[in-house]
Amino acid sequence: EPSEAQTVSQPVRTQIVIAEKAQNSVSFGNSKQNLILAQSFAIPAPNDPASSVVIEKVSFALTRRRNPIQPITVSIRETLDGASLVSTQVVPSGLSEKPTSPTWVDVSFAAPLNVTPAKTYFLVLSLEKEDGSHFYRWLYERRNPYKDGALWVRQRAVAEDALAKVSLLVTPPVPPPTPPPV
């Protein structure tokens, strides 16, 4: 058998695109019931099952009503009500008030999050308190275009998907060194 030159695969960046078409929005922060919104998503299985998969960044599309200045806590969880695996706060700037012209907000976490392929996670946006005059809107696409998850409003999955993307870094395993020929 001819010996194969050892190739070390490079890490690959990939993206889960949950939805991109702005068709409607859910108000966020305008009432006590709407302080938490979430979008569930599944980590796709990499070509090599031994690869490590890390969430590098999340993006979501918002508009605003008047001038919300509250920081949004952005977190990734394994369950809707569970503890945050990673979390950070962001005050989005430059948001449009036009419902059809959302601004994509990119969020990176302080540390990359290792995730398990084929497992479901939740991208959770939350606010501390409601403000009926100044709030955000998270846009969504109707009729559930993303089959591996759903938008969660008031603790219930709805048949829509939030405009969101999850950026992954997939790193193949390092092969063991080839023993020298005897």
C-alpha cells in the first residue's frame, strides 16, 4: 500500500442561517411578557465526528420603536429556562424604525463556546425591564423556513423563525503522528 502524505485539515468557518427574509416582527421589551425571546437551533454534524465545533458569533436582525437604550443580554442556553452557557450585553446602535429595514447586530462572546453536534441550543435575547414607549423588534420569517428550530415567544414555540445566524468554527481532530518506518 502506498503511504499517504499526512494531511492536517484546516478549521472551517460555517454559518447556520436560520432566516433572512424580514416578513414581520415581534415586539421585544414593550411588556413584562415580552422580556425574553429565543430562537432554537441545532448544530449540524461535521464531516468528521471527532471535530470540535465552537460558536464564534451570533447575529440577529432588529428594528426599534422610538429610542430604546436598554442593554440586551444575548446568551446561548441548552434549555429555554436553563443557565446561560455564554452571555454578553449589547446596546445596538443605528437601528432603523422602518419595520422592513432591520439592522443586523453581530455579537461575539468573551470566550468561544464548544457545542455538541446534533444538539439543540437556544439563542436568547432578554431585557431587565419593560418600556412601553421605547422598545426593540426582532424580525422573523413566516412559515418556519428553518426546520431545526423555532422562534419562542412567551415560553411557546411559534411557527416562525427569527432573523438570525450562528457562526461556527469546525476544527478537525489532529491525527496521531505516523510512527517512523522500522
